Amino acid sequence: MNRPLFQIAVGLGCDRGTPLATLQQALDEALVLAGAQLGDVVAAASIDLKADEPGLLALAAQHGWTLNFYTPAQLAVVPVPNPSETVRKYTGSPSVSEAAALLAGSATAQALPATALRVEKHKHRGSDGRNATVSLALCSFSSF
């Protein structure tokens, strides 16, 4: 069995109704930026407001991931390099993808430091006009 070089936690954000293809494209681009592969992903997360988002659920199912969902309050306390007042306006947290990646990649209840981000806030607008945001963090735990 091939073991990943490193373990990655994926934080995901998106517009309502973002299709799987747009989310997958954003993820693929972020993985290239990080020099990582799909097999390196061991955790994935988003905001609980997206727990019923079909595209996110389909992405997780396609890759066999369990999606972790965090409340706006949990995400809002995580220091991130790219907070957004627009994101705060709509979600109650200044960050979704970066904060979710830092929380999902932690072996404890404490978020990883922002320096764990391999890809901070990769934004992708699909040909469908929908936006997806992906952040990748190095995990602090090992599943080996």
C-alpha cells in the first residue's frame, strides 16, 4: 500500500448550489498548488450551514471522506491569514475554508496554527458561475 508523503486536511466553502464539477476543479487546482495528491487527503470539513449542500456531500462520497462540519462560532475563533467580512456577513464567521482546514487537521480540539496551511484560500469560479473555496492544511495527526 502506498502511503501519502504527507497528510492533508481540506477546508471547503462554496456558494449554494455549487455543482460537484466546480468543487472538484477547485480541489484539483489546490492540490496542484500544494504539490499534493487526492490520496494525501485524510480529513475534510466545512461550515455546518453547508451540511445539506449536495455538491459537498457528493465530493465527500466520491472520495470516501467523512465531512466534519463546524459551527460559525467554532470557525470564527480560528486565526486565519485571509479573513473576509463578506464571508462573515453571510455565515457568521470571517473564514470557512481556512478555519475548517485548520480545525479538521488538528489532533486536538485546538485548531492548527495558520502556518500549517499549504494552500491558504484558493478561490475558483466555475463555468456555472458558482464559487468554491478550498484550503489545505498539513495534519498534526497520523493515521498510519
